Amino acid sequence: MRQRVDGRKARGDKRRAEIVEATLRVIERDGVAGVTHRTVAREAGIPTTSTTYHFASLDDLLIATLISCARDMATEVYWMIDRARSRGSGGAEEVAGLLAEALGPRRGRTMAEYELYLLAARRPELRPAARRWLDVLTSMVRHDDEVAFRVFLAGIDGLLVQGLIDDEPPTAEELRPVVDYLLKPR
């Protein structure tokens, strides 16, 4: 028996994804303060009524955007772990490469994601969505030492924030020794 596809639901899901992507572009360009239904609609090339139909409030829109970022990051981390395992690697090279990509070619997107992430400190309704980032990482990576894993995650956050304020983004080669250190068993 073939499963029937609901075309309206598929179009609605596609529109929601387009709106979330447009929201990230607005944040890259103007920061979270620049996010309104109108600016996102203009960026997406759709009527404002479409953004308010899919996301009744800005918080709904920001939460969906945070969740989307967490899902995208989970996918990237999953494939990074897969590549590291297939090479028999400890992961330092792969993590350093991912960080260099986030701080170089994807710098604007990384800033937008961090801005959303930090907004949750001021807006409690966004915190569950922001915490999903850590939940995703914790669920994907096997670790025996909870403290060492939290130190590793804090170190990665620190490297990203420091890299975002550097004039020149660090290279994977520059990041590798720090990532090696963070991954050392204690």
C-alpha cells in the first residue's frame, strides 16, 4: 500500500524552512534585533501574512530557527564523527576542520547562530531550544568522563567565540593542537 503525500503539508513544511533560512540571513546581516515578520518576509520574498501564518510570534520564529540550527549542527557532527571513525582518527583533525569552516567561510552563519544561542540567556522561553544544541552533542558522542566532555564542549565554545572576534579566522592547522589538548584523556 502506497502512502499518500499531503501536498499542502509538504508545501507548508517547505515554506516554514524557507522562512527559517531567511531568518538566519537577516540575523547574519542585521543581528537578532533586525528580525521582524516584515524583514523576514522581505528576505524570503513572500508576503508578511505568510510569516505570521506559519509563526504567530517572533519567539515562535526564533525557536524554530534555533531548533533548525541544532538539527543542522547535529547532521554535521554526525558525519564528522562518521568520517573520523572510518579513518580510525581520534577526531581532532575533523573537529579542527569543522571549526575552521565555521570561523572562515561560514563565519556569518556562525555569528548568527551564536547570537540566537546567547539570546536565550535573556529570553527564558528560548532556553529549551538553545539547550537542544548541547543535548544533541551529548547524545551523539560517546564519553566516559562527563566532566572532561563538558570541558571539551566549553573549550569548543571558547574557540568559536575567540575565533569570531579575531581579525583573521584561525586555520584548521592552528586549531588542531588546542583541539588535541581538549581531547586528551585525563
